[in-house]
Amino acid sequence: MSLSSDEVIPLQRPAFGNPTTHTASPLLFDPEYDIYFHHPGYPDPHNILLILPGIDHPKGGIHHRIALSACGVLANNNFNGWLTEDREGNVRVELPLDGILHKRDYYFHVPGDHPDPYPIVPSFEDWIFPHERLPPGWKIDIPREASHPTPRQSTLAEAVLSRDIRCRLTNHIEGTECAHLIPRSQSIWFQRNMMSRYGRLPRPGGEPVDTPRNVILLRSDIHSSFDYKRFSFVPKPAHAINNSAQPTGNQPLSYVTHLVNSPEPHELTSLYHNVKLQPLCGVAPEYVFARFAWTIFQYIPMFLQAGVPRRLALYQASTGLTAVGGLPAVKVVSAEECRLMPIREKSRSASPKKRKPDEACLEEDERGRTRQRIGSASLPRAPSFESDITTDGPWYLGSVDTELSDIDDREEGESMSPSFVTSDKTHGPALSIERGPCNLS
């Protein structure tokens, strides 16, 4: 191709304007519409259990199934509970699970007579996983193996990258990271609750939480928002059911992104709320539900710090004991002790670990997140947020000369990733795998 000497070759393209949605179905929602879920065992105004954004309807509303699941988790796995429009329980919500709740206030009730307020779990660490008792709709059948050929893998990162290839939300290839569903910072909780039963056997010397069934591929910025507890993955049908008389048509449920935290400018909400995930494989639905619970527990400090005593379901971490039958011990906790609980938990989560000399290439920010960066031993720290999750850095296409061990002994260990060479667009990634940094959190 020949070019004339006087032809103008642009070396600049116009700067972008405001970001636009890249979905064919733009989201209509009221950003100011919050829905309050109350505990009927406490008087107003000290009974707010949970506040969720009502962004499942253009005029304000939230998916009924998700609201019940969230309340049920906090109420010590009471998934047979129901909602009413009044504290006394006289006006019960008669709405299908896949309907939309439009009121601003609801009260969550549980079965049985309760002369005392039913107990609330004060933290994810106190929560006991409901084995064989997931809420309705959460046990989605996920294929155990990828539909495409995958190369032989020797590391967790290689297994996840060869299985997912692309970000499970945005479908991007570049700038992706391996993201744990149950965070590695919850490794003790993972083992105490025997969550290994849903995964594969770990490699010798590996952590049980580092199973491919607990990890998915996400784009780096999406992964950060995931770790900031902005959203979780939940089961929803293609369309809401408006009333009990409307036939459900046995709509299949699929995992979508559900924003539980939607601050201004609401870009993440506009782009990704209710967006269906790319097909999942090799992931356990139990880990997806546990991640939802971990995300919801971020709101419990509001309930604990309202200045009144609370009846709580506690795992006694100091002794490792629970009540009879493995259930949490229920006790009344003073208002002052309730107030201090989130502060103590935040203090434990924020304590950074000292880096070893050979970890100079690993950045540790104020959230406890560890990030692998190429060719730099000193990088600026990220801003501090209230998060107890750690993570590493992105993986890149192409070969990287950095040699890293599979798993280090920091809170968010593995910083290894293959890079893919997609030489054939029809048949997927080539079987050759190169080493490069990857984030696992």
C-alpha cells in the first residue's frame, strides 16, 4: 500500500466523552430508592436490619428472592422466613419469589413463637454455612468441566485461566485476574465449615480454599469492585413475576450481577446490574452463595451499633465451641459490646503483615491486598477502604521474565499466572502456556 507524501496521518484520536453502556439493554432505575428491612423483635427506630438499593425496577424495587436470602443469612440461616408490611405481621407479602418488592419498609419474620427477638449473626466469621440447606433457587446446575479442550495445568492460576479464558462478567480477555469467591482471608472459616467438600483436593502443601471451584476470572477493575463488596452473583430469571396469578412459565434461573452498594455516579450499576454472567463451569454454587453472604455481612455494623442490646448467634472463636449440634451459641450482648464488635473486626482485618525481603516485587496496600507488579519494587499505595480481602495484580498477554513461587505464605498467597497465546480463533487457546503474574484473591 503506497501513501502520498502529502497525506495527513492522524496521530491523535478525540478524547472520550462520558462513559457509555456497552449493553444493548440500558438499565432504568431510581438511584435514590432504598428499601429497609426491619427486625420485628425490636422497636422503631432501632430495628433496621438491612438496607438494600431498590434498583430492580425503574420506579424502585428489589427482587423478592434476593431480599429473603439476604435476611435469612443474617437471621441465622432462617430461609423459611417471610416478609410483612407491618411489625405485627398482619400484612404478609403475597408475592412470588421472582416478584419485585416495591415498598420502602418490610419486616422479616421467622417460623415459631419468639418471646425474645430471634437471634442475628453478627459477622461472617460467626456464620455457619447451611450445608444441604441452600435457599430455593441457589442450587444451580453448573457443568464441572469446560466445554473446550484445556491444557494440562500445574497451578491453580493455569487451571482457572485455561478453563475461563475471559472475564466471566465483561467477556474481556486482557487485564483479567483470578478472583476467589470465598476470599483467601477467610481460609480459617473455609476449613472450619468444611467447605472442602465442594471443591477438589488441594495440591500437596496447598490451602483448601485454593480450589479451582472457588475461583473465577474477572477483569482487574471488576475484581476490585468485587472485593469492595459492591456486588455479588445471584440467581434470577429472565423476567420478574408481577403477581401470584401470573404464570411463572418455569423460567430457568441464571447467575447475574446484583449490586448491593450503588454510590454515585452509579456507573457500575448502570453497566452491570442484572447482567447475566458468561457461562460458568467448574464452579461450586455453594461457594457462590457463601460469597453472597460475605458481601451482605458488610451491613451488619449498622444493626449492631444502634445503641441497644442485641440477641446474637455467636461462634465462640476463643474456645472453638458452638452450641449443641454445631449451631451457634445464642446470647444477649450489651449495647456497648455490640458497638465494639465491628471495630474489633475491622482492626483485625486491617493489620498488615510484614513483607519478606524476597517479596519486594509485591505491593501491599492498606486494605491488606497484595498486588504483583512487573519491574517495580516500590509502588504507590491504593486508598484505604473497609475491606478484609486481599488480592494480587493482573496477568498480561506475552512472556514475563519474573519468576514467582506458586504460593507464598502471605494472606493472599498465589501470584502465578499463565498467559495465553490464542493462535486459532476457532479452536480457542493454544496449549502452550507462558508464566506471568496473576492475581488470586
